[in-house]
Amino acid sequence: CWPWLSVCRSLLLVIVHVSSCSAGKKIIGGYDCPPNSQPWQVYLTSNGQPWCGGSLINERWVVSAAHCKIASHLTVHLGEHNVYVEEGTEQRIGAEKVIPHPKYNDYTSDNDFMLIQLKEPAIFNEYVKPIPLATRCSSAGEQCLVSGWGRTEEDGNPSVLQCLKLPVLSKEQCVHAYGSQKTENMFCAGFMKGGKDSCQGDSGGPVVCNGELRGVVSWGKGCAEQGYPGVYVEVCRYTAWTKNIITKLQNVTCYY
């Protein structure tokens, strides 16, 4: 994709990673998440087809990536682990409103942040719980966890949620990899040597650090390539905007 990285990314991180990863892989270097260990994890489908990830932040609102916006019908799946098996823990709710950040730029990927309002409230239980929004920005060396579902395996096997532990990288490392495409609204996480990445993990999914939603899966060059870590939305820069939108549209408590 280089140097047309931002153009390629606008086709969705999921598609970019499919083209550059070997078939059947999920999160590279990760592991099966313990069942329902990420109860805020959201699985988005469009007209029944896998689309993106997201994070539940209260009973009526989900955070995802702005590049996941689509005109057709979105369904929010909660309480999922194996998305191809009915496990009895799932809740499926339609999207009432989809609100990308007004300054989102689909060419540069800046402000790749979006809110989704649910048509009806989620029911909290051991399988479905919200994640607090970031109370501070990411810091280099901080250990985080990214999660998401891989594409369908070639043999059609069910797909369970994948997890990967990864460190936040320094601003200097991120700029070295991506130059001016890296803005203050983004951070890099992963391994400069490659080999581990959120490849084919759903765009819009969570990066959790110290029990908070610190990042959103956004973009990157290739898949677990040496010198090119994943790039994530810096959630702390959107907390105020999120609070404002929720206050205007829905009188519910957000777990800040």
C-alpha cells in the first residue's frame, strides 16, 4: 500500500489486512480470549455480514471507528465469544444512530472515532458489561490488550474472540514508522520487530489498558510487518465529545 497507505486504509483495516495476511489467520501472535473475559467487546454486522468491532460504554452507547460507518443496517452483537455458535449469552440490538466524529478525515484517518446509539438498552450481566472510557492518554511502555474476531477460516471453522497483549510505543517510534500521517489523535502499539499484530481483528475494536478503553483499532501498513506497528485512536482526546453527545441525546450514565 505504501505510499498510498491512507487510501488503502479507507477501504477498512479489515480488508487491508486480509490482502496482506495469509488466509485463515486471526490476530497474529495472539490467543483465544477466555470466554466472556472481554464483556464490553462488540461484534458489528451489516445485513448479517461481519463488519467491525466496538466497545460498549453504557447500556445505550458503543464506541467504534468512524471508517466503520456504513449506510446499510448495522446490528450490534453483545455477549459473543464464538460468533458461529449460539451460546445463549448473546444480545443483538439494532443501531439507532451512527455518529462519526465531525472532523473525521477518511483520507488521513485522523479522528477515526464513532459513537453508535442502540435502539434499546443492553442488559448488563456477567457476559455484557461496559468499559470505562480513558481517564488519561496512553503512555509509552504501558501494557495493553487488543481483541477482535478473525475472518472466517478457509475450512469454515467457528471463530472465537482473539486477544493480544501489546505495549504502547513511543511517539518517536510511531513517527519513524508513519511520518506525518501520525497525528496527536493516534498512538502506535505493538512490536517494531513484527510478528504480532491486530491483523484481521475487527476495525473499531478495543485496546484496553489498566481497565480503561484507551484505544480503538484504526489502521496500519500490512500485517505484523517489521517496522510498521498498528495505529490506534487515542480515546482520551474524545472523552469530552462523547460526554457531550450522550448528554444531548440520551440521559444515561456513561462509565467514565
